Amino acid sequence: MSEQRFGEFVVVRREGHVAELVLDRPKAMNAVSSEMARSLAAACDALAADAAARVTVLTSSNDRAFCVGADLKERNSFTDAELVRQRPTARAAYTGVLELPMPTVAAVHGFALGGGFELALACDVIVADATAVVGLPEVSVGVIPGGGGTQLLPRRVGAARAAELVFTARRVEAAEARELGLVDLLAEDARTEALELAGRIAANSPVGLRAAKKAMRLGQGLDLRAGLEVEDAAWRSVAFSGDRAEGVAAFNEKRKPEWPGE
């Protein structure tokens, strides 16, 4: 296993083809300060450029929280001008996770609130355990979900359900979160389950995985005919790849594929 630190608060661990993106500001329950946001964006840039990373798992080093959202203590010290200047820094952290080209899995243990839940929503699959508490409470402090929540949550659970959750600012515990579709899988240990899931995903073609993710992301919200054109373009991008040739050969030779990743 290799490990690389980005600033003080973000760590990337790599084992095989699985990357673990660790939120590592435990004393603040991973509240996203400007420094942490810059580090998270830098880590995502590095992962996006890493062809060997087939899956990324987003985890926390804190035993009580995945992430409690924006650092409101820092925000309280900002002038209006400083808040405006900080906005692109904050956005880069959330879009960095959202735009990772490989499949992403969030492992939610404890509180995932506000921007913390938005980081999870930016992932493709959310695994949670019984300690998980999720929610978007921003309107209770006079703002709105600004890390993608107003767009990602309706796409996940529908407009009316998202509206109820955002407008009431309520916190949702694990069992109800699973029932409502706010998380996808409940596990005894979120991190262990997420890493195991990532291992199963990483056994597949890296070219295929990235193309499938791109097709699903670009096709969201389009009508069926347009979506099928997005899918066809993604198919054409992989149809003549080395991975496709190796996958077909391995199937016919009854062996595990050795993906060239191109």
C-alpha cells in the first residue's frame, strides 16, 4: 500500500487498483475549511490523472463523523468579500469528487451533514452503517446546499422528497436513509464494505468502467433518444480498445482478463 498526503487534512492511499480518499481532519469532524477544500481538490486532480486507479473510495479518519460540512467557525470570520473569494475554492472540492472519471464509493460512518452529505452524493454509490446520520441542514443557518445538494439529491430521490428534506433541514438516521434512497447499502462496517465493493468493481475493465460512468452521467436528464446517442458514443469509445480485445479473448479462453487499460 502506498500513501500520499495532500496538505494537512487529506490522504490518498492506494492498494492495487483501489484508491482510498481519506478525509483526515478528525479534531474538527472533517469540517471543510478553505485549506481542506484546496487539498481535496488537489487530491482529486491527482486521482483523475492516475490511470491505475480504477475505483476511488471516499472515507473518514474520524470515528464519529464522515464529514459535518463547511467549517462554520471559519465562515463566521469572513467578510462578505472573503466569502465571495472563497466560493471557487469550496466549489472545486465538491466538483473534484463529482468529476472523478472512475467509479466512486462513499463510506459513511457517523454524521454526513451539509457539505459532508454533498460529498457523499457526489459519489456513484453510498455505503453506510448503523451510525450514519445524513441531511442537508443549510436553510437552518440561512444558506442553501451549495456543494451540489440541490441538484444531486433530486436526481437521487425525486423532486418532492428532496424538497421535503432540504426545506425541513432534518437529519435522517441510517435505516430511514436507506428506505428513502439517501444511501444505497447498509453494512455492519461502512468502510470495510465499501472497500470490498470497490475491489469487485476494480476487477473489471478500467476503460469500460470509465466509459460506463461517463455515459450514465451525461445521459442523466436527457430524453431516451438523446440518452441512447450518448450511450452509442461511449460504446464506440471502447469498442476498439485493448480492454475490449482482452476481455473477449479472456472469455473465450476461460481465464481472467489482464486489462491493458487502454
